[in-house]
Amino acid sequence: MKILFATSEAFPFAKSGGLGDVAYALPKTLKKKKVDIRAVMPLYGDIPEEFVQRMEKIGDFTVQLNWRNQQCELYYIVHENVFWYFIKNDYYFGRGGLYGYYDDAERFLFFSKAILTFIPIYDFCPNIIHCNDWQTAAIPMLLKKQYNHQLCSADYMKTILTIHNIKYQGIYGADTLFELLGFYPEDITSELEYHGACNILKAGIYFSDFVTTVSPTYAKELEHAYFAEGLDGVIRDVHYKMKGILNGVDYEVFHPAIDRGLYVNYQTNYELKLKNKAAFAEQYHLDPNKFTIGMVSRLVELKGIDLIKRMIVEIMEQDMQLIVLGTGDKEYEDFFHYVKERYPSNTSIHICFNNQLASQIYAASDVFLMPSRIEPCGLSQIIALKYGTPPVVHSTGGLTDTVTDTSNETNKGNGFVFNQYNAHQMFEKLVLAKEIFDTDKEYWKEIVGRAFRADFNWEQQACEYYEIYNNLELQ
């Protein structure tokens, strides 16, 4: 079994979100299970020099984009026992950032074609290509439409597509595919056509041999229009070849016992966790004895920031402290600037991103607020659990699959869950958490203990992917 994991980002090379964490951890875990897996990504201009200096050049090759030829260089590095390919083309990838350029369609169609071009040239011919999100979703379509007679064992090569967030689909005009891929009108079949345009993710879903999402609940949600961003019918069509597999967390990276960003390291010791809270409070002028809410988030509507905006006065009237770290839409950044000015003694607002500060917030907060309207999986709530910080979450996607509601009657639950996307329900859960924190320290420690014991490492999830790979290989 040979697997090529195709991704547009990966920690620690270049990362913008959860895909980067998955692309780092899943191949590493599968490699430990003796799976012959390699990974491939673009060689971005932002990749730290420490990794670039370690890379070795394999060779040069040419990628044909219709009537044009683009020259490439192929590099590799072995990082934590995983063999990583890097496709270098400075015209497309030698710039700052990963996404958001006017020519993203061209950049990632080029990347997809480059992957299929180098496979027969060099020394690794995979049985399965594991694609991720729209940036590599063209590979299953190209494999069947253009490369079926050009690749080693192409007739037997299978593809998996993982949907990390269906909101991002790669929708472009048909002329773009004519220009870049040499497609003719008859090539724009129903699997690719989308309201007069072309949808790369849709094509990947139809043409891939198997589809996964990043949590079981999200897989079910995608069959409904509210969640599926126009592709609910497509998801229902392919339910027979689809499975939701919950993302894991690499506890070799996210663990309070080894996290160098913390004031004090700890494993499951609540008193040591409180030392982090006290140190944070001293540095940022908060009260170490007050109930403290932490947030590390993109500041966008999907993350539930509008619920916080609706209830901020009530939250502050309850004398709760709020710590926020993140960047996003100007509307929400401005809102939190206003909150900082109006409630300076009860807030610590950081409109930026800083990994060390994120770690400190996970450890220093009493609860971790994550009221997302839609959340395919979410890693922040899983990290918060390991740091002994019970999450307060809306019941959706991966939040449903990882956080269970606390109940005084049954002594179960590792967090606080509200079922309707409603600001008042969110506020009620915060009030309940504060009440327990203030009046019943022993019970609060029990909740924190259940958070500490939550375990979402990659071992089980890697086994599920291995089973899918094995079944595809046998087909």
C-alpha cells in the first residue's frame, strides 16, 4: 500500500487552519503504523528558511497548462520520519500567504496537474492519492479525464477526498477550465457544472472513489441545505461512499505538560493550572479569582461572534472576565476594541495571532467559549479539554462529537453545550458554569478532571483511514 497525501498546507511548513494540523499529524501517525505514505505540498515563499535549507532537489519537470508549459522543480525533506515533496514554481507560490489571490484557480489547478505529472517521472507510484479540500479536488477528475493512460497503474490508482470545510469550493467560470486544462464544452459534465460555472470541489466529490469529512456529525449535517453551501444534493448522492472521521489532535504538540508557551507546565494538576491563571492575570491586569472566559478564534460570523456581541453587556454585568485572541472581519475586530475600551478591568483583548499567547489562554481560562454556528470539526475545543478548560459550545459538527454537557444530576460531561444557535442559551450556559465555579469548587474540579481525561489522539482516526485505504486497494 502506497499513499500520496496531497495538501495545500501543513504544519510546520505553512499553515492557515485546521487542514495544516491534519496534514501534519495524520501522515505521521500512519507512518508509525508502517504505512508507506508520503505527502506533497507547494513550496511557498513563506516556508521558514530552516526547512528550505534542509530540502534537497530531486529534479525538474514541465507541467502543461493547455497551450502553455510551466517549469517546476521538485524538492523533498524527511520531517519526523515522513517524506515530504515540495513543488516549486515561484510564479505561483513564491509570494506571501497561501490563499486569496486573483489567480488561485490557476495556482491550484497547476498544483494538481503538477502532482499527476511528477508521479510517473520519479520513484513513488501510489496506489491511492488522498486529496484535501478544493485546492486538490481536481485530481480525481484529472486522473479520470486526462491522465488515465499516462500514469503508472492509473487504472488501479484510487482517490480519497477529505472535505475540511465545504464553504470553500473553488467555483470559477468555465472559461478558466478551457484556458488552463484545455477542456471543451462537452467536458463540463454534470459532475463539474454548477449554476453555469464550474465547481472544483463538486467534481472532486463525484470523481473520487471515497469521500470523508472531519467529524461524523458534520457528515450528517452536510445532507441538509443549511450546512452544505449548495451541495446538499451532491452529498446525498454520494452517501454510499462517504464517512465522517473525527479529526484528532497531536498531543506531542498540544499538551500542557510539554507546552513551552505556558508559565507553568502541568499534566492534570488543577492547582498548577491555576498558577497559569494567576500569572496571566498579573501580566494582563486581571483578577485571578474571577471566573474567566477564554477565546482563541477567527473573528468571523461562522464562529458565533454575533452571539457574543448580542450578550456582551449581560456577560460583563455578571462580573465575568473575557480573554480574546484572534483576527477576522473588521466589524468584529472593531467590536472587541470597543469591549476593551468599555470594560478595561474585565477584559484582555488581543487582535492578532500569537501561538504562545494562545497556549497561555488555553491554560489560564476557566472555560473556553466556542459558540460556532457551523463547525466541521474544531480543534480548539479539543485542545482546551486537554488543558483542563471545559468548553462552552453550540451543538454542531465536531463540537457535538467532542463535548458532552455537564449535568449536576448525572455527574457526566466535560463541558457546557447549548442546543439552539441562540445568544440567550449561550449566556445561560456561561451563567451555569460561573455558578458552579463560584459555589461548588469540588464539583468544578470534577468537571475539569473529566476535561483532562478526554482523549482525542490520532490513533483511532488513523486506523479508520487505514481501513478505508485497505478497502480501496482491494477493489
